[in-house]
Amino acid sequence: MRYDTPGMMRWDARAYDSSFGYVSAHGAPLVELLDPQPGERIVDLGCGTGVLTAEIHSRGARVLGIDRSPAMIEKALALHPGLDFIVGDGRDFTVAQPHDAVFSNAALHWMGREPDVVIANVREALTPGGRFIAEMGGAGNCAALTAALSTAWREYGLHEPDLPWYFPTPSEYATRLEKSGFTVRLLEYFDRPTPLDQCPDGAADWVRMFAGSLLQHVPGDMVDSLLGRVNELAAPALRRETGWMADYVRLRFAAVRR
């Protein structure tokens, strides 16, 4: 989920939509997997600015968007008047009555400190037979990006960065789901190299957006040089003639509450 507390991620909702709109765009197949039906009650967990929440609503479902970031929720409310959005955390959210499905796109890897708590909360939010449909970063996600980041931090004499993400293997996450009372019906694990078309400064722009919390501990006069070094280190693996790529690896699943 997208955090907005001291020491964690603070999100620029406008930049998120304009420069990283692919996060929502790649969620379209996940909405098809969810297959929302008219009248169903669905939670969009880690909804961001509500792009996919609105798409689910357009299928006739009653949907509640939840995100940790007040900035994201503020923009979601402005963009989608009439839809329901609340600030909430996957680690402690509750709903007034059980829902037919919980949907989550590109958010669960932000909740990795306590994945079993998140899964348990999702289960409690569902009716028996309810669906948990999600896509997140899987093992190996952003490996070249994070290797460049960690190397640059060491070269500059900084403490090893405490990366905020949780990228599990398929077997690891399936085991967590099964132990928490779900039956896994589908699990896909695949590479998805993604063009960073709106990132003129390449990997450095990606770090500013998705790992900005790490820069809070870097002296201000060092940031530009440090991120320049991240670009140098990442370029051999991620820069193409057509532009920069992010080395994404995705884990997509459908599970049912037992």
C-alpha cells in the first residue's frame, strides 16, 4: 500500500498519474480476472487515485477504494465524485459488512512488513467463497534497479538502504494464502519489462517516485550526484535505444476464501 507517514513514502498524486500512469493501465487484465458483477460489493485495496476503482464501478459493482495515502484519496474523491474512498491501511482495515471480493493492483508489495496480517484482514472482509484478486511485485522484481540503488548508496558511504518492498516467490505467497484460509485457484508469475516513457531522467526518476523515502536520509547536496550514479549503474541493464525500462516481475493470483 502507499504509505504517507513519517519515514515512509509520501506520494505526489499528480506525478503518480502523469508520469507513472502505467501502474493503472497494466491493471486492466486484473479487472477482467476479477470480472465484477452488477450489485457485488468489492474493496479496491491500495486504490491510488481510483482509476481502477472507477472501472470496477462501471461494471455495476458497489466498490470501496482504500488507500493509506491521504493525497491519493483526496485526488480520487476529486476525480470520481459519487464513489466511496477512505484512508486506510491493509494491516488494520475493516469493513462494516462482508464483501464479495477484494481487489488489489500494485499495492500488496508495499505492505510486506506484515503480509500475514494483511491476508488475514482481507479474509475477514470477505464472505465465504469471496474472491481475493491481486497483482503485486514478485521475486526478482526491479532487481537491476535495486542493485544499482544499493551499490550507489555503498559507494557514497551511506548505510545500506532499507528497501520498503516485499517481493515473494509464488510458492511463498501461495503458502501464506493457503495457511490463512484461502484456496488458490490461479497463480501467474511473469516478467513484464515496462517502458519508463515519462521518466526523462531514467532510473533516477523512478527512485524519486517509488523510493523517495530513502532520500530523506541523504544530504541534500548529495542527492543529484547519487541518483546520477544510480543511472550509470542501471543503464547497462535498463537503458535501450528507445528509452529506459523497468525490470518488473509480477505475481498475479486469484484465491477464494474457504
